Amino acid sequence: MGSQAINQVDLSVALVPTDLKAAPGLLVDLNSVADAIFKPARQRHEALAKAKALVRSLETPRETMIQQLWAQDYGRPRRRPEKVSGLAAEMGFEEELLRRIMRHVASMGYLKECGPDLYALANFTKSLSHPYMGNGYPIVQFACNTTFLKANPPHGVHFNDHMVGYLQGRPGLGNPNFYPVQQRLIDGFDASSKDAAMFVHIAGGVGHYTDAFRAAFPDVPGRLVLQDLPLVISQIRELRPRIERMGHDFLEEQPIKGERAYYMHFVLHDWPDETCIRIVNRLKAAMRPGYSRLLVHEHVIPETGADSEATALNLIMTTCFSSKGPHGGGLIAKIWTAINGVESIVECERVD
């Protein structure tokens, strides 16, 4: 379990349940003690422990990360040794205290206990060695201050990495079971002008979603434009061919007018109501009535049965930005939702 092996972990591990093979047996065990929830504390505690073990076996590292960073807000040490004594000596740490900490971390399922003072990385802890999974931990406390992130490298890069980690396993715009791009955007596209744009991604960061859209529709007609502040655009490492980079502040007039799709992912939830309205009005002014679509990709929280990932983000945005969520700004809207707990597409159209 040396550092070289840890650094070679593939990001795909973030979407693999921690111990799926154990889940059927744990489910049987849990069912066998179902009546214990009505019995004295010892039996109920046994049932609770089995339920927690079942959840841990089914949960992916990506889900664990979001639960910790958004809903629980506590971090985890990034190094995971095999022997407590070895790590204590290397770090100059008091061995008995470290032993207690490691035992606690293992009891929560984040390490595998292989014997006395002997631990192995669990699926979740392996995934933390990937920057897209681990870099969210040192910056999540600063995420409410975008000025700080920009002014204090490498926090801005870490935040972008965290957003890539968050996006793992989320249905994107190219998923046919989510939003019907062919029927709603490609069909009816006006290609009469050689400069016509199909897709304008506002505040698209370093282009993860724009790149995914281009990969899902390699033959899509029209221009594909990625917009963000010049500082963010300058951080882009690489993009697929045909994606244009454009520095733009969405609080100012939208320079690309009358095009097919204007897309925002996780933008409006960052702002208070009056700023959201200003952002949407800038886009509304640029849209062609009856043709252009504004696609707002955000969590839409149901009245009942809400998922903790969505509610946690909602509280973070309320606390940090006095934001309540996206607003239609006088546009008609249709909502497309894949499953509860995953963001929806709010499709808006200008009719006047």
C-alpha cells in the first residue's frame, strides 16, 4: 500500500460501491433482526449497526464525499498506512493516540481493519488520492468566498477539481434518459447563418460539461461556446475540438444573441434573488422568442421526500449567499428530472 500505488488509483473507483458483495448478506442479517427495533437498547443497537454496515457497503466514494463535505462538513486524513506504529514513527505522532484515531476511522468503515494495529485502504480512502475526490476537503470551507478562491492559489484549482468529483456519475445533458437534446435542440436548429451557435455554456468553468456535451454529440451542428471570467478561462487545460473559449461576465450584456441553447449548471444557486433576476434578464434579452432555450441545470427540491444531497446544498447556498435557488425571470418553463437527489433541467423559453 505504498504511495506509488495510491497515486495510480483510477477515478472510476469513485463510482464503485464500497463492498457490494457484502450487501446481500447484510440485508439478510438486517431482516433477521427487524423486530429488534421495538426491543431494548442492546437489540436495537445491533440492528442499527447492521443497517449502517449495509449503507456503507452500498455507498460509493463519491456519495460518501458529498455527504461528508456538504451534509456533515468534516474532513479525513489523506494518508492511510498499513501499520499504526509505522505511521506514528514517520510523523513523530504519539502512537497510542494515533491508534485510537485509526480504530475510530475503521469503525466508521473508512479503513479496513485487518488485525491489531493493521489497516488497509477502503474503497473510499483509495479514491481520496485522486485530486478530483480529495481536493474538495481542504477548500470546502472557503467555497462560499469566490474572491478568496481566485486570489489564493491553488484553492481555485482545488475547487474546480472538487466540482469534477461531484459530477462523477451525474446524468449530463447528453444522457438520452434525462433531457432529449435531439428533439428539443438539434431538431429545428436554424443553420441559415454560418456563425449560428447551438450551445452557449454560461459560467462553464474549465469546460467539463461543455466537453461532455461535445463528446455525446460529436456531429452536433453549430458553434459550441464556453463562457466564464477570463481568469477561469485561462485555467483550461484542454478541450475537445470546436469548443470556443470566451471571457464573459454574466452580469453584463450577453454578446451571443438569438442562438439555440443557453446553458447554466450550478450558477443561479450561488446568488441572491435580485442578482439571479439580473442574470436571467441578461439572457432573456439575448434570446430569440419561440426559438432560444435557456437550460438551468440545478437541484429542484420536491415538497416531500427530498434527498439530503439537494437539501444540504440548498442550506449551504442559503447560508453563504442568501440564495433560494433559480428563478424563471418571466420565462415559461418545463422541468426534466432523472431521479430524486440528482439535478434537474429547467427549460425556459421566451415567448414575447
